[in-house]
Amino acid sequence: MKWVFATGNKHKVQEIRPLLPDGMELLSLRDIGCDEDLPETGSTIAANSLEKAVYVREKYGYPCFAEDSGLVVPAIDGEPGVYSARYAGTGDAGDNIIKLLARMRGVDDRRAYFVTVFTLAGDGSLEQFEGRADGEITLIPAGEGGFGYDPVFRPKGHDRTFAEMLPDEKREISHRSKAFAQLLIRLKSFENSNKL
Ligand code: IMP
């Protein structure tokens, strides 16, 4: 069975692809001729995830899954949250980090978490799977890897930021991997029922 991962973000595809079992094929939006920006008009991460999956399922006719994710810092009212990608208004990850560090100046409670919600839009079914990675916002950026807020996010129990970790290290503990692990169980059950 071929599944479309409805994201235009190549970093997300790179994080997910190695987690797929042999024989399971993943199509990108480009593979199905979709080069438009998917709608994200919801006010929550879960709503945006659902919107993207339903849009691709209905418009392009492929079983698919989509994800939406973001960084949540409780001490500053949950910012950047659903606005994570466009927090500074420029769409630039460096600008988002500058804005976040400025907003957190003088804030002692630097606890934060990343959250991912996957939505699976199969044949007639809609299901959601959530994963979370807890940690804290560092005082200054560190590391060159990853994307987005990785240089200022240090996961709990570690002394390096996500951006200082190797891709495999981040994959082990990331919010996206945790959510995907649950999704994968469901994908496998679809595969098995297809073989019957
Ligand atoms: P989305 O592409 O609409 O889901 O927006 C997610 C945004 O949240 C990204 O553009 C990043 O700014 C941030 N984000 C989500 N996951 C991660 C991650 O694993 N590392 C760093 N930033 C992330």
C-alpha cells in the first residue's frame, strides 16, 4: 500500500523515512503532483494536522497522513505554539529564534515541549496520534543540525540541544518519532488487512 506523507518539509520526510518498515512505500506531495501550500487555518496543532490530511485525501484521492507540530513554552502563554513556523512573521527559523529568546529574557521557567500530531486519513477513517518531547529553552543557540528551533531546545536528560545531536540521536527521542511510532502500528494493521 502506498501512503502519501502530506508535507512539503523535507526535514520531516528525512526524519520519518528511516522509520518505515521494509516494503512500505511513502510518496511525497511532489510524487502526486501537488506543489501547492496546504491549508493551515486552524487554531490548534491538531486542527491543522487534520485539515492538511483531509485536504490531500479529498483533492488528490490518496490515502495519506499529515502532521503538524510546534514548540510550546508554558511560561509565555504557550507561545509560539500553533504559530511556531511563522512566529516572527518572516518564515525564517533564525528570526523565530531571535524573537523567542527576546520574549524569554528574564523568564526563569524555561521549560518547553515540542508536540506533533499526525492525522491518518485512510479509506473512510480519520485518526490522530500525538507525541511530545520535553525539555527547556537554552539561553543561546547551539549546534548546526536539525531545523527550526532545534538550536535552542535541549531535551530533558541531555546536555546538548537537538541541533547538536546526530540525526539518529534526535530521531530516538523526538516528538515526531513518538507520534509516528503510534501511527506506524496503525499503518501496519492496514497493510496486513490489505494482504488478507
Ligand atoms: P508546521 O510545519 O506547520 O508543522 O510547523 C512546525 C514548526 O514548528 C516548524 O516550522 C518549526 O519552527 C517548529 N518545529 C516543529 N518540529 C520541530 C523540530 O523537530 N525541531 C525544531 N523545530 C520544530
